[in-house]
Amino acid sequence: MTCRTEKENADLIKRLNRIEGQIRGIGKMIEKDRDCMDILPQIMSASSALRGVWEVIAASHLEECLVNADELERHEVVEKIVKRIKELR
């Protein structure tokens, strides 16, 4: 089951490709022995971008699962999501 449209998936892939480029750039900065204070903001930027992808996917999952679930299933879906969030911290 997918929770996203083809366009949403395409947008996510574009975002992930940009993040991949950011990560490669960070690697090159390290290879070139760039100053740590130049590298750290790039790491934070990539981390923030990845967190944004996570938020989009989590939101689409919540919307799809909660809309299509009965009351008991909604409770189970929320419990699973809360458990997963706690595991990821």
C-alpha cells in the first residue's frame, strides 16, 4: 500500500537526490581537510533536509492510515507510530 501519489514520490526523490549531493559535498570537504566550522553547518543542513523528508513520509502515512481505518484501527495506528518515533529518537 502506498500513501503517496506519483508526483509526491517524484518530489521526494528529487529532495533525496539533493541531500545525496549535499552528503557528497560534505565528504569532499572532509577529503580536502576543510575547517570543521565550515563543515558543521553543511551537516546540519543535510540533517534538516532529511528530517523534512521524514516528516513528509510520516504525515502521508498518518493521513492515509487514519483516514482509511475504523476507530480501533486508528488507535493501533497511532500506537505504532508513537512507538516508532520513540525508537528513532
